[in-house]
Amino acid sequence: MGNHVALRVGEKDRQPFVQARSLSSGALETFSADKIFVACGALGTTRLVTQSLEAWSRRVHLIEASQFLVPFLSPKGAKHLTQEGSFTLNQFNMLLPFDEVGHDLVQIHGYPYNEAMDEALPGPLQLPSLRGVKSALLKRITIGLGYLPSWWSAGFDVSFTRPDADGQLAAMALAPSSASHELANTKLRSVVKRLVVAGPHLGIFPVVPQIKLAAPTKSYHFGGSFPHASAPKDGLESDILGRVQPWHNIHLVDASVFPTVPATTFTLSIMANAHRIARRALEGPHG
């Protein structure tokens, strides 16, 4: 069903189907299958499930590994201020454990210079007369994007509005969670203390006044809108095979089913869980 936008999924007598709109003709079409595995990303899957169940009054909570920004300053600068030929991903990772078993981990990705840093500098450094100072400073700056685990983060809420007509996707609105952000701020202060102590050993020093906790929804690590549960609540949680009630053969297989989200990169964990669900689902009936 390539070149289509999925609008709804459902089951009739346990026979799963997808209703989709053709991008070429605009026509609505229905596709049937023995099993449907949904992997639209945490937000896309949440919208598809909400639109399919018509749960318009429900405000769905998503968990998030909160992101924070920490600039590092090095006594030694790069030879040239250029991003030409540079690696596009982070140059190093920093892991900070806060327990003995490696559960409470904080991860920081370090990024070298790119042109976006120019505009982020304070106004006075944008003056032509301070161009040399600006260049010298940028050669010594590394930007760290860090993540706190979801159990230290407040997460965010998402709601959807019923579309005006068939063939349209529901409008999505994101909002900060009503949960307190005090825990995230407290844990971030603990992270900063460790970075200050480690600075002389690493040769990079955190610019403490410029460390900022990002606003909710800014993280790349989120999910948990329909978390796995041993006794899932109707329409709010999924069973261990990623099924939301009342479905039997529709399986959510992305981060939307994660009960928690770590600070570390978790793409391989999503893939492993999707493989587990698909293998178990294809082995035979499970209720």
C-alpha cells in the first residue's frame, strides 16, 4: 500500500484492516491483512490509534528523556573554524552513571562547530569589531546535547482534534505535562556538579551559566503513549504484544509501547522489541 496515508486501523471479527487515502487519486481505500504491525513513530502511532478509536476527548501522556544543552569550553582551540568536511554526527559521547548497576544513566553527545553556533552567541560578539574574539571563542566551543532518563523527566501531553472530513488526519496539539519539573532540575544540578569536577581531567569545561534544560517535546527520545502492561487498561496501555484493547491482531511495535525511555540512544531496543512482538505474534494465537 505504498503512496498511501493511513487514516485508521481496526478489526471486524478479528480481521484487521487499514483505511488509507491514496496520495495520487485522493480516493479512500481499505486493505485487509492477517496481522497489522504499526510503526509510525511515537507521535504518528499515537495519532493513528486515537483517530481509529475516536478517543477525541482523551489527552495522551508521552514520556520523554528530557534534553539539556551544555556548552563546553576548551583551553585549546581548533586550527580552522570550518564545518567543511566535518562529520555530521556527534564527535563523542559522555556517560554519567548515578547508580551501581548502570540504570540511572545520563548521556551527553558532543558536537563541534557548525554555523548555527554563530547566531547563538551574545549580541556584542556579533559586532564586526569583535570578529577576532568571536572566531577565537568558537574554535574552543563544543556543544553538548544531554539527556536525562524519562523517570527523571515530566514528559508532555498530546491531544487530537477530529478532522473535518474523511480522508484527513487529526490535528495534533502538544502541551507541557502538568507533572512537576523539579526532579529534572534537581538531577540536572547533580549532572553539572560532576561535569565541573571532571572538566580538568577531560580538558573541556562546562559553561555553567549557559546550561539549559530544554522545553518539553524538544527531546528526540520519547514514547510510552500506550506502554506495555501485564493487565492493560482499556485503550490506554498495550499488552506484551503491543495490542491496545479491543484489538487482537493489530500490534504497536515502536517506542509508543515503551514503559520507560532511557537517556541513551534506544533505536536498537525499539528494533529488538519489534522483532520480539512480530515473532511471538506469528507463532500463534495469544488471546
